[in-house]
Amino acid sequence: MSKSINHNFKRKSKPTYSPDEFVSEIRGGDISALSAAITFVESSKPEDHILANEIIDKCLPFSGNSIRIGITGVPGVGKSTFIESFGNFLTQQGKKVAVLAIDPSSQKSGGSILGDKTRMETLVQNENVFVRPSPSRGSLGGVAKATRESIVLCETAGYDVIIIETVGVGQSEITVRGMVDFFLLLMLSGAGDELQGIKRGIMEMADAVVITKADGDNLPLAKKAMSEYKNALHLFPAMDSQWIPKVSHCSALNNYNIDEVWNIISSYQNTTVNNGFYTENRKLQSQFWMNERINELLVSSFYNDAEAQKEKAKLEKDVLSGKISPFKAAEELVQKYLGEDE
Amino acid sequence: MSKSINHNFKRKSKPTYSPDEFVSEIRGGDISALSAAITFVESSKPEDHILANEIIDKCLPFSGNSIRIGITGVPGVGKSTFIESFGNFLTQQGKKVAVLAIDPSSQKSGGSILGDKTRMETLVQNENVFVRPSPSRGSLGGVAKATRESIVLCETAGYDVIIIETVGVGQSEITVRGMVDFFLLLMLSGAGDELQGIKRGIMEMADAVVITKADGDNLPLAKKAMSEYKNALHLFPAMDSQWIPKVSHCSALNNYNIDEVWNIISSYQNTTVNNGFYTENRKLQSQFWMNERINELLVSSFYNDAEAQKEKAKLEKDVLSGKISPFKAAEELVQKYLGEDE
């Protein structure tokens, strides 16, 4: 089977493998089967969707045994260089590492931040690392679902550390925060202007802030930035995890202090496993995603209804011109929709 | 009419006033009519709801001419003392002031932060001030709807400044942020521990941070806190309004610097009216509330369905025990719901 599906899997005919066969190949660590399963998870075709659901259900008992790390930062902060250095460090510690990405901007360009072949070159070649580009289409909700299910698949394949990369420009951080154990914010030294690209509120979600590019002339600046961030984080209220966010610095270029980042994450894991937050958080996340998906599906049924959308556009004009209150407009729309169409 | 409806309006029989009569009384500044209309807006009875909708629609053309100010801060920061001092200052400037409150905690206690008669004593007696306690029941969504419609009613009654008070302990700040022009965060000096009660991310929504109780021995501490907050705010990215959040301090006890807070708000209004954000923001808020309400109604139709909830509870157990993915569970539920019940 692993021969018939290559890494850049393109299915020409219906799959001839049963969900059970898929699961057994994935558990055996077959990269091609893993990639293929993720492709089904990302697919919008109904038949792929059914197959994906079956595979995921069968993988669930084998999932959950990784630490899931979200990494964000503005473009230019050196995310891919950091992940490359960090990923290679982890494999030296005997870990298997999967890198997934959530990049809503790729929905527009059709490309993907991880699609660039020149990025993470050594990581892609590391046999203990699995790198998967971001799905190139779909709503953030859809991408979130695909990513969360990809985590299950990667865990079933035996990856110990799952890194979810996101770009620092929007809603995607909040989405990633909701599916990881640990959220790492990469920052440049010379705080201030560089923060412009980070959505308000992101810093407060971070379990650690790490100043990148702490090398050469930049090192003193990085140390200064560290103390600034420490002061700023000090002003934020305690997290539900009881974890006090850490501030550190590193240089991916010199492999400097990369181990320290892993120490912080390990220490977080110890703390939160012991105080029960780690497990509790994952349960809450599962409930959260179930509820999110229910709401999403209920709402999308309305937004996929052409007639309802025509009505909505009409009433929206009346709302903006002050003819009708937004609440009454909403009520009229939903009443009409639920009454007429269902 | 104003005689037959008193301030603590309790309707014993059906109202004998038409929506048009209500609007004309409200426009004439009749406090009793205004209170009664807000009671309809807050009511969960279907007949009140219909009447409220009609009144709101007829008031809409007369609304929009106030500045809407959200005020938050942890319990103990001196919110009511500040609002009292600020409100009396504004009436001295010839303004009419309405104070509304959003307090989700009152849903639990059945009471209301503004229900305490000893609070804002002089403000309640000021004839140019209208103080309305928080609705004591309903979801945050319901309370938000009632508050937003109460703003329309107060504006129709000629209030120039609408203050929406919220407690600094949850989702309510985000709700209030979405219905005001200006968001004011009150803070205590000696930053750090006092922030524990403020939800992460609130500080980043503030158009101004004002340190309260800047009197006596506290004054130097307040000034120190000011510079700390200035530094912290400097780390946050620019706001959509292009407004740079201001940090100030005041003492409601001594009526010290209360005028400065109003200067900041006026300056904000000038800036954002000129750059177009003020109007644009209100339009976006209207669209936001329409969309929010549509989603709310779609989702509540599901959550009000007893059969669907029984199914959900069953599947949730399977999700938490890892038998089914949260996404597949959601799908099964919504399919069954939309297929069976409608």
C-alpha cells in the first residue's frame, strides 16, 4: 500500500483501502497513508468526508499522546527558521515531530506559507519529522476542523510533538489556541512597531514569549525586549492554567537557547498535568469544538440558502439606513427562513 | 399618561397606549414612558416583545445623537463613585446623561449592581440623569439586545451621553465594546495584583485607561501606575480608529481631573468623526448585531429543542470518552435536527 500512495498523493480513482487498513498503515508510521488520510480530511467531496470520518473515529483511541504546541508571530519574525531549528533539536532528543499550519491568507493566494520548498529544508528531509502545508482553501472553520483532525491522525502515527504554525495576522491565533496545549509567541527585539501586525489580544494568550534572532548585535536588544515583555506580561491577569507565562530569547541561526524553549514547554506540561489543567483543557477543547461545529453547521445552513441571503441583503440596507433595528431584522429573517424552508 | 406609569413601572393590565403615543411621550422626555418602554424591551413575554419592536422601529429615526461610553473596571475600582462624579460634571456642562448597566452576575443573584439604592445617590436625584439598573435575567445575548435597544430609547428621549456600565469579570466587556463609541477602563494604582479580576484582553480594547482614587497618599502611586500603563499600551498595536489610547488619573472624591476624562472623550470624538471611523464603526456595529442575532436565533432554535438536547448530551459523553470526534458528533446532531424536526 505504501508504494501505491506517494507523499504528494493524488487520487485518480476511488480508494481501494478500507478505513481499517488506513488506520493500520498510519499506526505503522506510513507517511503516505498519513498524507492521504489528511487529504481526505481536507477534502470538500462528500465521499471523502465519509471516509475521513470513519478513519478519524478509528484513530481516536490511539490519539492524545503528543504535546500540541501552537506557534505564532508576525511575518519576518523567523517562524520557519525557528521551527526548523526547534524541530531538529527535538528529533535529537528522540522525538518524532509533526508540523501543521493554519494560514488563512493562503486561502486567498491559493498558495501556502509552507508550500515554499525552500522553507524548512533540513526539516523536510528529517525522517522523524512530518511537515504538512496548510490546506489552501476553505473557511477558517473548515481549516480548523481539518487541522484538528490532522492532529488525531499524526498522533496515531506516533508523533510526540505536534507543532501548529499560524501567521500572526488575525483570527487564526485564537483558533489555534483552542486546539493546542501550549501557545508560543515569537517576537522580534525592538518591541513596539514590530507588534503592529499582531492582533490585539494575542500576547495575552501566550504561554511563552520568545524573542527571536538573539544573535550578534541583536543580543543586547533581545535582552532589553525580554525585560520589557516581562513587565508587560506582569500586568496581565493570571491564566486559567495557573501557569505564569515565561519570556525567553533564542537564536535559531546559532542554535542558541533552543533547548531552553523546550525546557519551558516541558515545565509547563509538568505543572499543568499535575494541577489537572492539561487534561481538563483538552476536554474543554473537545466540548468547545463540538459546540462550535454545531453552531457553524446551523448557521451555514442559513447562509447557504440563496433565498435567505437575498432577503438578508435587502434588510441589511434597511438596517444601515436606520429603517429597522438590527434585532428585528434578524428576527424577521430567521422566522421566515425556519418557517419557509424547513 | 405620565401619571399612570410611575418610575418603578409594574404593568397590571395590557398597556392602553399605542406605540406612537409611547414614542411621542419618550420624545417629550417623559421618564415614566421611557422606563416603561425599557421594561417592554427587557420582557420575555411575546406580546411585550411585539410592542417593544414597534416602539424601537418608530424611535430609530430619532436615535443616534449621543456619545455612547462604555465603562468597566474590577469591583472596588470605584466605578459608581466615578460615574456619579462624572455624570454630575456632565450635567453641569448642560448634558443629559443616561446610565445603563450590563451585569451578567446579576443574572445569578437575581439582584443588580445598580439596584443598590445607596449607589449613585446624588446622580439618581439629578433631574438630567436617567439611571436604569441592569436587567436581572436573561442570557448575555438577551441582555445585550435589551441594552442596545435601551440606548435607542434613551437617545430618542434626548440624552446626550449614554454610559454603559459593566463589571470587569467576563464576556460582558466585549459585548459592551460592540455597542459603544468609546470604551473606558478604570484601574487602581499599584498595578499588577488588582488586574487579576480583569479578563485577559480587556486592556487592549480600551480607548482610555484612567487610574481612580488619585487622592492623598495615593496620588504618587497613581502617577506611577499611569506611566506603567503608558508603557504597556505602547506595546499594543494601533487601533482601527487610529486613536492612540490615553492614560489619565482622577479622584472622584475630590472631583479632581474629571473634566480631563471628558476632554479625552471629546478629543476622541473629534478625531474619529473627522477620520470617518465614528460613523463607520456604528454601521459595523449595526451589521454586527444583526448577524449576531441571526446566529443566536438559529442556534437557540436548536438549543430549545428538547429532543436535540437529549441527543447532544448522549453524544457529548462519547466525545469526552474519545469514542467519536467532536466534529462528527456535531454533524450527526445537526443532520438529525434539521432532518427530523423541520
